[in-house]
Amino acid sequence: MDEPASAVTFQPVTVTELLQHLVRIPSVNPDNDPGTPHTGEAALADFLATWLRQIGAEVMLEEIRPGRPNLIARFAPLDGRPRLLLGPHLDTVGVGGMIIDPFSGELRDGRIWGRGTSDTKGPMAAMLWALQQHAPHLQQLPVAVDFVGFMGEESCQWGSRDFGEKYAADYQFAIVGEPTSLDFVHTTKGSLWATLRATGKAAHSSQPERGDNAVMKLARVLDALQEPLIEKLATFTHPILGPSTFNVGTFRGGSRPNIVPDLAEAEIDIRITPALHQAGGALALVQQMLAGHPIEIDHADEKPPMETPADHPWIQKLLHIRPASRCVGAPWFSDAAHLSDAGIPSICLGPGSIDQAHTCDEFIQVADLEDGANFFSDLIGSLIPAS
């Protein structure tokens, strides 16, 4: 089968050119509201597969959802040597409401603009550039370096969950590409997303007593739940991450003002500290606090927190390579949590600022991107035995 011409002929001269090319390949997560018909990770995975093969990798595309693969690139065989994983995600959030061309990859004012420049095609480009720089050495390194592009991170992290279940035993450590300003995010909160549902009885609004208003039923329960739940969550705190938190993100109910609503739903988000996770998790706590209330819990998806000790040997090695970096925590979740939960000690790390992730004018500073490429190059270079 012929390789795509765009991948065969594209030879970037700088990491900036590489990132621009990645941004120009839409890979928008199709869940929620993508804001474009150009969704899914397949096109980006196909380009990367060809590009990585050109620099010596053996590449597999594993379809996790229809047309949505993980990409696994290995430069050395699975022969028992220790392995390091570099793992950004392939997908981006939607582009609705953006005030710049999301796929232009424009270079202006010392910045590269477009969806994914920060989250997380910038970190991806930095990793790829470092691999290309050291391509002649990668097969012989005493610690093998693999590149994995995960699908679906911006919704349910199916890609990292599947990968962790299959391959965790092969890896000694994972660096998940996220915009962390090159700090080492070694602990993050997990999350519970769940839908709370109340049902009632429809009736004409001129005779509301003949119905049972589901909107009011759910609103009363949420109002009664909020204060005691927040107080309870505050007892599950962490010295870096702070307390577990609660938010009601959406509320839907009814169809017309002249009909008593028979259904109401709210989506909640609880951010989970390691202490709450160890105590049984957020879903069990919500179930306990809703006992006796006429509310159903549906579509519950609980993601684990992550905590890799700051004194882990790999983190200490990374600090030696870049002493200016700090070990920090973050309230958000990522693929690293699922890899860690599967048994791979993990951190999040990459150039760019999380403050630019998901914004209407997303960008990354060229200088930051170059710093990231230099860091990953120094990391791989440190694995090459002295001659």
C-alpha cells in the first residue's frame, strides 16, 4: 500500500514546522460539540504512522473505537529491557467559538496559533522532534523509548485505559504529554461525572396539582445535597491538591412552560483526591448521601487520581536534566491517571501553558516549544551510553 504523499514528502526543518503540520490535520474529539465535521484521530494517526516509520519505528494502529485508533511506535523490540513511554493524546477539544482559524497553524508574534498547539500537539511535536534527532541511537538504547498517541483523552480516555490493560507490564515509567510549562505534574485529582435523574408526572400547567414536577424535585435535592456534600468532601484533602470538590455543571428538564415536567437531569463533577479514592471513591459517597431521596444515578464514570512519589528515580533523573522544573500537582485529570492506575508510574510533562488549553485563541510560544524539544532531546541523549 502506498504511503500518503503528505507524510512521505513532508520534511520539517524545525519543530515549529512540525507542529504547524500537526495542527493542520484536524483531530477533534467527536463527543459533545466538536464544532466541525472533521473529527476523529485517524487522519493524524495515519500521518504519524508514516512519519515515525520513516525514522525507524515499528508502528501499530490499534482501533479502540470505530475509526479511532491508538498509535504505538516502538524503535526497539520487546526484549526485556526497561522501557520509557512518551505519550501525548491525539485528539483535541472542539473548535466551536474559536476566534482564530483552528487549523491554520499560523506563525505570528512568536507564537503558533490553532487548536491543539498547547493541548497537546505542542508537547507531541517536542517529543517527536527529539526522537527524530536521536533516531540512529534508538534501537540500541539500554532503556527503550516508545511513542504512544492515545485516542479519546478529551472525553473518556478509552485509549489510555485500553493501553494500560494490555501493556502496563512492559513499562518502567511514562511521561504523558500535557502543557505543564515543563514542570513535572506528579499528582492529579480524579473525577466522577454522573447524571442525577428525577422523574415525575406530566400534567397541564393550569392544573399543576395533577402532576409531579421533576424539575422542582431535583432542584430541592441538589439544594439539600450541596452543603453537606461539600463539607464531607473537604475532609478528603491533600497537601498539594487541596480538597475534593463538587460542581453541578448542567441542568435539564421540561419541554414547555405549560407542561409540568416529568423528567429532570443534572450532571455533576466531583474532583477526587487520593484520600477520597482510598476511602471508596466519590460514587459510593454520593450514593450514600442520596439514600432515601427519589433520585437515580446514571452514566457514572469515575476516573482515578494519580500520585507518583516525587522521589521516584525517574523524576529525580528528570530533575537532574532540568533543575529549573518543579514537581507540582494539578486539579485536572489526564491519561496519566489511567496508566498509573494500571501500574505504570507516570507524570504529565510538556511545553506550553495549561492556561491556553481549550481557549478560543489557543497558541503556544515558539520559544516554549523549542525549550520542550530541547528537554526531550536531552532526556533521550542522557540514555545513550558514553562511548
